[in-house]
Amino acid sequence: MKTLSNLRGIWASMKHRCLNPKSKEYKNYGGRGILICERWMTYANFAEDMGPRPSFQHSIDRIDNNGNYEPGNCRWATRKEQANNKRTTIRLTLEGETKTLTEVFCQSGVTRGTVYRRIKSGASPEQALDLVHDSRNGTFRCPHCGGLINLGRIMGSAKSKAKAKASRENGKLGGRPKKQPSTRKQK
């Protein structure tokens, strides 16, 4: 059965990265002290506890990525779920809800650079993500620094894209001018 043989491969890879110092991944697993519980040293127990892999888009993930491979700390997760559960993932708690920095950017419409600059200038994470709408000109203003934010440009709205394309075609925006055909005679 293809799924079971694949499950066995996941189990073998887990053991390899945690137990074999010659593994390229050992430094991030066994070398950091990540262990495999005694029960999971036997494939049948691992398969019984983890259950079948939901799809080929799922792989094993440790919920507490500083914890061990053991029941209660492992789950099947997609790449996106795993990317949000890395040691390097930055998390913010805003209004009592903890989210990854990437999730916050996607929901707020504020770019990473803007948030970093605001925090560097002394804003709290909440202030860095806060926007105040200025109905006179359709822009948003950061209440902390007063900087203008054009959400159309940030979000790449269809209207902004169409306007930019029209300006480029009329030669009003930078970019390369269209190449003119050569008048040189070829030999």
C-alpha cells in the first residue's frame, strides 16, 4: 500500500534526522536535543499513534518545535501550517489574539517594510499596524508617525494597475522606452 510505505519513509526520516549525526539535518534536530519517544522507536506504534497521512501535501510537524517527537506533540500539517510553526516565525499578540507576522501583514494591508520602520521609530506593534482613513483623498494615515499609505499601491488594486499601465503606454512613467527598429544596414 503506497500510503503505508510513505508513512514508513516519514518514520525513517524522523529517526535519521534525530539519531544520525551524519545526517545533514541532524544539527537542527538531534543536535538540538530533539528526541523520539521510546514508543515511536517501533514503526507500528508510530503508525498507530499518528494515523494515516491525510494527503501527500501533509507531513509530520511538532506542535512545540522545541519539543520531542511523541504523541501529543505531533500532527499532520501542510507546508503553510509548518511555515507558520518554525523557530524563526515572529508572532504578535494583538487585541488578545496571537498571529504570525505574515498573517498580520496579509490581513492589515500594511507592508513589512512599513511595519518594521514604524516599530523601529518607537511604535508598538498595534500602532505600527493601525491605519486611519482620510476620506478627502482616499489614503490612509499612520496614527503614530502620520505617514501616508496608499493602499491601492500596496494592495495592487486593479484601478491602480490600470492607471499605471496607461501612464506607461503614454510615456509618462519611467521604465525603458520601447526599442526602435534599427536603421543600420546588416552585412
